[in-house]
Amino acid sequence: MKPQITTVHSLAGLRSTLRRLAHRMGLPVELRYRLALSAVRVAGAELAAGRPVLLETVPPQPCGEGAGERPAGSRPSGGRSAGTRPDSTRPDGARPDGTRPHDDRAEGQDTGRLVVRLHLPHAPRRPSLEGLPLPAERLPGTTAVWRVPVPLPAGGGDAGRDDPPGLVDLLEEELSAAVDRADTLAEDHQRLKHELAETNSGVLALYVQLEERDEQLRQAHGRILRQLEDALRPPPVRVPGLEMAVHYEPAEKHAPTGGDLYDWFVLPDGTVHITVVDALGHGLTSTRSALNVTHAVRTLALEGHPLDSIVARTDEVLATFDHELMATVQLVRLDPVTGELVLANGSHPPALLVRADGESSLLEVRGRGIGFPLPGSERLLRDRLDPGDLLVLYTDGLTESRRDPREGEQRLALAAGRHRHRPIEDIPAAIAAEMHTVILHPDDTVALTVRRTSG
């Protein structure tokens, strides 16, 4: 087979010429239809516009000869293909792009490769070679070139085949190869789906195990935190003449400790001391701060410091090692025999006193909390708790869930009046449940109640 240049006027002619050429050269079926499809994409617009293209083919050269080099005195073949005209090389032997056939050696040796050049001499712009089924090289001008490896013939003879089959036979062969390829891909797809299903099943089982382990860890974490909570929050003091109960509700359910703490104990003189603290923040850091306050207050109270000095003295004690601490605090002294009530306050919400007949009042004392400028209670407030009276101490999470503390205090007075006759252990939770029907601003909450009995 010799080099030749063919003028092509139709897509059908281009397809037929390339398929027959590829068959004669023994190209694999997939390579054959990739070459034909690529050439059609490059030349399609030109042929559709009625402008001819030139198809140049250079067969593979034996070792020792330049690729595309012709023997002296030889001429290109004038063979025709369907819808083509005779060879249209220029009289000086040059190609339409200005190069000469013997220049192939300058482009590199093409031993064992079929060279296919597609010239678009009338194209207004260079053709796009992006995304072709068989990638092409771009030559100067409007020429695309494919260099296709040709399999060696058995016995080392000529790779060409005589008497190529008809175009329909070639198309059926390509279709059969495409179907086989599709079947292979379908089998691979099914295999991958099966492997993926097995992998997903294993991942799902692992996910279930992780969920079970996570639930076990959450339960263990909850148990530890409840034990910590029990250790931090002392049970009510049992003193004749007084009933006491408390309800605590954290802002974050998964972390049932926060900065709202309380402490109650009996002093040597028989009076009951109650401390309610609200340290800035949430979680364990604020818990530590609140613990520091309750421990310092307990120590100072048991040492006999006057009640009106304890808030300021607590700030002095803690300021040396906890510079970030800020907390509100309320201190209450209650004589279970006489019902005498004394309060000191440091920036904390006022206590609520509900009389046995339902009348209520807020026990407000001015003062500044721990970590505030000029900390301390400005004075002491004294009152009396008569039999059947209910004292409610709390943190701001109870009254500020709707962001309006004054409205919250009014609702608290109504709720405490409605629930004052319930068993003491039920009152704090009942009040909190009514106050938290709408929560716009979740916060740690302490509700502590003390009721004086007649006995």
C-alpha cells in the first residue's frame, strides 16, 4: 500500500474510506470506529457546508525507511472512494498544507504506524480537537493528524488485507464489538454493585455498632454526671419546723451541671443558712466557679462572720486565684423556731414570699455580686416566716425564660400561689414546669422552696 491523498465530498465517503483502510491495515475494531468517529467530528462542519476535505494516508514504513517516504519516481495513488475525486496533490508534489510527502521523516519515524492526515483547506478557522474518541495531533493550519499503531502480521508479511468486506459487514462487526463491550461493562457494573452492597452492609453494621456504643457511652456519661450532681447538690436539711425542697434544670440536657448551685446547712446556733449562686457561663467551668463561691460562703459563715459582710469577704477571698469569676449570690438565714428571716444579696433576683393566705411580695435587697465593682450587700432585709408561709429562692433562668424579668416575676408569684398547698417536694418542679411553658432564652435554673410548718 502506498501513500495517497483523496478528496472527500461527503461524510458517507469519509466513513467508508477510513473503515476500509483500517480493515486493510488490520486495525482492531474499536480503534477503527474511534478513528472514523474522530475524523467525522473534525470534518463534519466542512462537509455539511459543501466544502471538500482532503484525506491523506501514509502506511507504516518498514524499518530503515523514512515514514511516508516514496521510492524515486513513484506517484501517489489515484484511487477513489465513494463520493471522492482523484488525488488532488499540487503539481509541485506538495500537500495542501505546503509540506512535501518526503518531509515525514522530519516529523519523526512512523515505523509500524499508520499516519492519517485530514486537511480542511477551506475552513475559516482551525477545527476543535477536544474530546475526540481518538485524540489527534494538530499540525500548522487546519490539519489534524492521527498516528495509529498497526499490528504486525503473522509471519512478518504485509499487514494489508485483500478483498475487504462491504461497508455493512464492517458496521456489523463494529456494532458487535460495541455490544460485547457494553456487555462487559454491564457485568463489571453488576459486580461493582454487588461489592458496593456488601461494603454498605458492612458499613451499616459498623454504624449500628457505633450507635450502640455511643448510646452506652451517653448513658455512662449521664450516670457519672448524675453522681457528680448529687455530690454537688446537697439534699434538703431536715429541721423541725421547716420543709425544704429544690428543683434543678440545666440549660443543656447532655451536661446536667452548670453555674447555678445552692447550699444549705445548720449553723451552730441552730439557724439554717441557705446560699443560692449563679456563676457566669455554662458547663463545668461555671460549676467550678459556683463551687468556689459556695465553699467560701460556707467557710465564712461557719467561722461566724456577720451575714452582711460575707458577700464582700467572699469576693476578697476568691479574687486572688479566680480573676475571671463573676457570680450573683443570695444569702438567707432562717430561724426554724421563731421564723425570723434575714437576707443579704449580691446582684441576685429577689426572693419571693407567699403568705398562707396567698398574698405575695418580693424581698428585694440592693447589692453587687462576686467579681462586680464594689461587691457586697448594701444592707440586710429582715422579715418573718409564719406557719404556712412559703419562701421561694431561684436563679434568673426561672423568670427570664421569656426575656422579661418583671413579667417573669409576676408569673412566678401567680404560679407559687397556685401550687403553695402541694407537698413541698412537688412545689419547685411544678413552679418550674409552669414557668417554662414557653422558653425563648434557655438557661440553668434553680427553684428552691422553704415552708414553715406549725410543728
